[in-house]
Amino acid sequence: MPKKNDTTKKINAKGGKIFIISGPSGAGEDSVIKGLKKNIKLNQVVSSVTRKKRRGEKQGKPYNFISVADFKKMIKNNALAEWAIVYGDYRGCPKSKIEKLQKKNFPILWKIDWQGVKTVKKKYPESISIFIAPPSYNSLKKRLLKRGTDNNKTIQKREKFTKEWLKHKNVYDYTVVNEDGKLPKTIDKITKIIQKHSKT
């Protein structure tokens, strides 16, 4: 007999709707997205980035890793649905990928920063944006240090960008605080948001 919180059976939701998941490094975006995929049948947008792969990352998971030269060609050809410079690296998504996903029968999950949110909301006004916020700035800093994937210089850069990011929470439709040790609760809240808006 399944438990009350059993997530093995995925929820069907209306296709074509764009849901933006966004938050500063260390807020728990990737962990939330992993949990959402267990709850709901989703198509995730794979953005292109110019940074180097981190430990455990592969081409296409979670990003397409490309050269700065190739990325600039896409900018020049107006081939991107949105793009921004994040932590000193280029990040964006080709229009063709979004168009392809919109033809499929599941909601679209798009992970971008606050700059990208502003662009996407203009181009896709029916999209729903969700900000994953840390419980506090100090908590976020501890998570970055514990993660152990960045050197001190990179962490300082991320801290500076995070402070700027937190000033733009008002551009989002929803803000969900990812409390320490309460990831399942965060995933459940966002699952309900997606369910709600997939019905419209």
C-alpha cells in the first residue's frame, strides 16, 4: 500500500506551459528540480554555457558546454531565446529548443537567473516564474563552502552576484524558501504551483 507522500507515480500536467526555476548558487535549484522530476512528467530546457564542467557533470547534463566563440555566433545570429552573463560566463538557450519543447505534451521546466527571467517573461508572458530563496545569506554561504566545488575566488564572485540577485525577487511570480533540512517540503510546494497553473 503506497504511503501518503509516495512520489513514484508521476502526475500528468498540461503540456507547453513554461515554468521558470531560479535561485542563486547554493539555494538548491538542482536538488529541487531532481525532486520535481520524480513528481511530475516534465521537459527540462538544457541551456548552453561557456564555463568549464564541474565534477560529475556531462555534456547535456545539466548544460550544453560550448566555447565563447560559438556562443557569440548564436548572439550575432539572434538564435537565442534569452542569454546573460552569469558569474562571468555566458549562459542562454536557443529559440529552436524552446519551440521544439512547446510541441510536446508536458510542462517545460527552465532554469535561469533573474536576468533571464525578465527576458523570458516578455517573450513568453504566460510563463510562471518561481524563485528558490535560501533561508538566510549566511546559510547560503555555508552551503557553498560545504559543496566544495569552487575555490575562494569563485565563491566570492558568487556571493557578490547573490547579493545582487536577492534585490530582484520582485520579478518572480512566486518565492519559495528552501529551508535547511526541509527539501521535500520545498519540492512539494513547487509541485503544487506547477499543478495549479498546468490546469489553466
